[in-house]
Amino acid sequence: MNNLSMKQLRYFEALARHGHFGRAAEDCAISQPALSMQVKELEERLGAPLVERGARRIRLTGLGEAFAARARDILRAVDELDDLARASHGAMAGRFRVGVIPTVAPYLLPALITDLSARYPALDIRPRETVTRKLIDNLMEGRLDSAIVALPVSEPALVEEPLFEEEFVLVRPREDAGKPVPNSETLREMRLLLLEEGHCFRDQAISFCKSASALPRDLMEGSSLATLVQMVNAGIGVTLIPEMAVPIETRSAAVSVVRLPRPRPKRTIGMVWRKTNPLAGQLAEIAQIVRQTAGRMDEDAGLP
């Protein structure tokens, strides 16, 4: 076994992660035949198959499973060597891969990218939006430098830096604006619209309005906060959204937004990164910029 290249390791790691040649090739920005050829060449050099090729998906062999795990370790270590070199230069420059949960990304990212670009002109910002579990997996595998998520994530290998707190507010049809604001028990008796499973915001909202192990009586799901608000606009029910989302999601909907009775539901948004990341000092600086950006947006929101 000789002449294994970093390129082949990255291609195989992508294939192991996606379980599909087409999606892996797209992730690596090469053609599917080219990726297939590189993996085949890798198998020939190892003298054993790494994957079982099926009609729709591939399955890793025993060697493939072990090789993929070791490849991830090697690739993460190489990336951290690059980060170590960047850290020695002080200011952030080059690639910055940041993940953001969907209930934060549309509202924070535009302003944050502007602020980061102004502070670090040489920074190549590469955002990714997905749910918390995938972001943490990406972070642990070295495919992200940091992530902005709801805390805590309770992962011992990660630094958790709290950034800001935000309340959940109630969105209901405009004609309900004069009605009493429901408490958590009353909300359980209403038709509540929530995000589909996989979103941490869904779990946080349910924990506010449920008692014991019972879910709200009439629960409906949507794929995004925008969908939920438009469903309220159509008179289907009521929903909870984070305060940050109010200016964008309610501007084109005939809805009423009101704060809930105390103790109001809220969440802590923070930034996380690997404890072993050589760029920890620079990431802490970026966290401070995120905090400042979010604070300015909160002032602009103007929700009473």
C-alpha cells in the first residue's frame, strides 16, 4: 500500500458519509465517474474492497467502516494543522465554515456576514444551515469550524460560548389581538402549529406548553417558521416563534404578535467549537462580533 493521496481520502470520506456516489461527487465538486474511479484506485492500492456497490446506495465493508473512521481522524488533523498555521498570523483569514440552526440562520446570517466581512476582509465565510444534531456531527468530524446553536449541547469535546437570550412570542390571527393572552395551560388546549421533528425549537416550545408527558391536544407541524406564520395567517391555529424571527416572518402576514405571561419561554443561543481547534482565540473574537450583531438586531426589532 503506497501513494495514498489526501484527495482520495477526502473523496472516500464523502462517499462513506453520503452513502451515494452522486451525492458524494456533488459534495466534492467533481463528476461521479471521476469520484468512482478514485475510490476504485484506492481499493486497488489497499488490495481489498471498501464498499459494496448497490443499485441505489453503497454499503461499507468492514474494512470500509474502519478506514472511513481513520480517514476522518486524518482529515481533521490535517485541517487543524492548517488552522494552526492560520492562528499564528493573528487575524482570521481564509476559510471559515460556520453552521447555523434554521431558526436563527435567515435572521442573523445576512447582518453577521456583513459585519464579519467588514472586520475580516480576507475571511472566506462558508455558512451551512441545518438542524443541531447534524451541525454537531459536522463539527466533531472537522467539517465545520464552529456552529451557532441553542445551548446547551452538552458535548464534552466542545466549547460552549453563550451569545444572547431570546424569548418565544405568540403569533395568532390578527382578529385575536384583543383577546387575553393564553398561559401555558390554555395554550395546550389550542391548535398549536410547531416545527416538524428534528428541530430543537420544537422541543423547547413543547416543553413550555405541556404538563407531564402530554403533548398539546391539537398539534400540527410545518417545515419552517415562515410556513407556520402563514398557516396562522390562514386561520389554521397559533404558533410560537423566536423573537428574532418577528420582523421578517410577520411583515407579510395578517397576524398579531404578543409576549406570553411570565415566566416567559426563552432560549440561549451560543457558539460552539472543538476544544482542540487551534483557532480558539480567533473564534472567541468572532463570537463577540456575533453577540454585537444580535444585540443591534434586537434593538431594531422593537417588539414591546
